[in-house]
Amino acid sequence: LHLCFTIYFSGKAVFATNLNAFLITGAGSGLGRGALEYLLSKGDTIIAVDINEKVLLELAERYDQKEECGTKPRLLPVVMDITNTESVRDGMEKIRKVYGDKCLD
């Protein structure tokens, strides 16, 4: 699956990617956690977004895996408050640093 997405704030694109991954918000519990576990079991790459850093660190420890080529994590935990513009920008910067994606100004 090839996922392309763009994040917008106030009508302005702040991040775009062509990463072959799923970005899951609320990945620490409930439906987000269920989706994360299911997709990881299928071999997909996951960007796990949650406001709870402790839960994300536990997930990263539990699912410490690399992609087939062995250079990038299959699970990238990103602490982010999706209601806060600055938090989203910081999270997207982390994703770009790890996966080398294109960021828009």
C-alpha cells in the first residue's frame, strides 16, 4: 500500500509525504492500538501518534522491528497533540528526519 497524505493548518500545507506507511493517531489505545497491532502483524510500517509518551515508548519497545532493508523502523512512535499546530509540526519534523520525506513550507 502506498500512502500519500498532506497535513493542512489554516488552509496551508505544512507537510506532505509519499511514504509507504500508515500514520495512526490515538495509537496508544482503543481503535488506534487495534489498528496498529493488526497492521504490524501484516508487515506494514506504522507511524504511531499519541499524546501519551509513556504508552508510545512501551509500544516501541514491544514492537522493536526494522523494515526489510533493516535501516528504518517499522514502528515510529511520535508524541503529538493533534489539536496543537506546533506539536504537529514538531511531530512531522521527526517523521521527515527518520524517513527522509518531503516537507512543504
